[in-house]
Amino acid sequence: MSSGLYETPKIRVVGDRGLLAEYGDKIDPVVNKKVISIAIGLEHDAPTGMIEIIPSYRSLLIVYDPSVTTSSVLQESLSSLEKRLQEIEIPPSQTVEIPVCYGGEFGPDIQFVAESNNLTVDAVIRLHSEPEYHIFMIGFSPGFPYLGVLPKELHTPRKKTPRTQVLAGSVGIANEQTGIYPVTSPGGWQLIGLTPLKLFNPERSNPFLYKVGDRIKFKPISPEEYRRLAEKGIK
């Protein structure tokens, strides 16, 4: 299956201080690996005038100071990095295990996901917890991991009307993606479970448990185990 990786990136100017580089046309680890490599290269050898790098599934946005540099100069930096991709080392990834209590009060939409895909609830739990998911990007809220690739049997549309409040630790599905809400916030994903882990804690030396490029493995737990771990106060 084609990765969707472009032979030549598509470069677009975004406003008066942004440059967007698109490296592919689909959600795919090969495309995302190139995005991560370019981001690391820019961080290690930051072009003059660069303010921020915002990587996503298949593209990377450079925010810059137009009084110091130009989009043309930054595009030259990107072209230079393209020629040195093999020299860029991506930090070793880790697999982070996330305990999840599926269904019931912990995952109020799991029955909808099951019925939408002609599955049993047990099948949804099994299919969702079997893979190791690649973290393509982190965003929306602090530490929200966009994970893939979700098994096709579980693809389910977002809710037509988003909830005004989704509990921190909620595990959800939206189309071909799955993810976890690190903080309580509004959200429109189909909620299938809840983890007692604190995914985002600003008091930790590293506030997040994972980074882009890491993998997530969900581990089903019982309601009793969830409450035991929650009472223990996992940090």
C-alpha cells in the first residue's frame, strides 16, 4: 500500500509569518516519520528568525519573524534538510501502556460504536486494545495524543453534537482515529473508556507521559481495578 509520501513537498505561505510544508496526502507512519525528522532537524539547527515549529500528521508549520527572515530563506533551509534526512537521528521511541476501563459509565458510547460496526462490545474492546498505536501528533489540548492506525472495523463518525464536558482520561474514537483526553474539556469523539492515569501533570519534571513518535498500548482493566488505581492516585 502506498504511503502517500510526496516526491517533493508542497510548500505554502500562510499569512505574513507562516510557512507550511506538506509531505504527504494521508495519515501514515512513513509520512509522519519524515515530518518528525524535519522538525528535529529544524530544532537542532534553527534558522534565524524561526519562532516555532508545529508538526502534524503530514505537514509542518514554521512560524517566523518577518522582520528577521523571509519565507524564501526558510524554504531554502527546508530544501537543505531534505538532502540531509539520513543524517537526522530520531530519538528512540517507547511504548507506553495505558490501563483503560471500557464501557458502562466509563465509556458511554461503546454500545453505539459496536452497533455502528455490527460488533459486540467485547469485540470493540478486543479490537481497540490489540494494536500498538503510533502517536502522530499532540494537540487540541495539552497532551492530547492523536493515535493510529485504528482498525477499520472500529471506524465511527464523531458525535453530531459535541459534549460540553469530557472527563480527563476519556478514551475516544473519531472516524479512523483514536485518542485520549488528558484534561477535562469539550469534545465530540465517541467515548469508549476511561484511564485512571494522569496523562498531563504540570508538576512532573516531564508533564507528559509520551511524545510524538512513541506508541500507546491500551490494557483493558475492570471497574474495580480502575477504582483501585484511581484511589491510589496515579501520577
